[in-house]
Amino acid sequence: MICQTTKKGDECFFMGKDGCTYNGGTCQQVVEQCEGCDKIKEYPSGKYCTSYPHPELKWKNGGPCNFATHIKREAKKEKVINALKASKRKAAGKM
């Protein structure tokens, strides 16, 4: 439904017939760690995340928000070991 509280005019998952159903009845503004993210949208009432209603909770555990676009994540490259070949090498005494 269309938000009628903080993000007026935008589509919102938490908006119901009786108003905002999110905890507290409204979305929370972004926190300092969110600055630079592409998902921030500015409204007359402040800056809000377009993906999550309470951004502070995403950063609470010390890890980065999984919606953050301003954080570059490096993929860990792990060496893939073929278990069958490894067991054959071990049986042959080559390890």
C-alpha cells in the first residue's frame, strides 16, 4: 500500500488499512553508517532507507547492513579440493 505517514506517496510493505503496522507506527531515520548508500531517500520529515524501516538494527551487531550499496565486499577465494583425487593421492602415499 502507499505510505501515509513518513514516506508519503511511496509503496510500503508495512502500510495497512489502519495505518503503519511497523513497530512504533513509523519508519526510523537512517543512521550515520548509512551515509553514502544509494537506498537513502530524503523526505520532508528526514532521510529514510527505501529497503528497511529501522536501519539502526541492521548495524547493531557490528556487521555491515546487507542492503548497503556503499560497502564493497570482497569475495573470499578458496582453493577447491577434489575429495576423490585427494583420497587417491593419500592412498598412494603422495601426501
